[in-house]
Amino acid sequence: MQYFEDSLPPEEFIRIHRSYIINAQLITRIDLHEKDSHLALLTTGQRLPVSKAGYAKLKEVLGI
């Protein structure tokens, strides 16, 4: 996964979880899932888990 993460433009693609690298433009919403975890809702309708580190990156890139 690190290879793919390094080869994609960081302003467009974010690693939100150890298993997921997504295009930031596809995110429609970020929901609190449990006590301290989040889910990213995509334009495709998919809901993907967001790690703590991934959430920090999302906040930085998306300015939230």
C-alpha cells in the first residue's frame, strides 16, 4: 500500500485506513461511528472506516 500511496498525488488521494486510499473528491460526509472512530461516506454510497491517523489527514487536507 505504501508504494501506491507514494505514487499518487497527496492533495487528491488520502490514506484513510491501512486498507484504503481514496480520492478526496469522492467524500461527501464523515460520520462519527463509535466512541472514537469515523466512517467516510463516498459519492458511490460506500461507507469506509477511517483510522485516527486517517482522520487527522482528512482534517488537514479538507480543512475541517
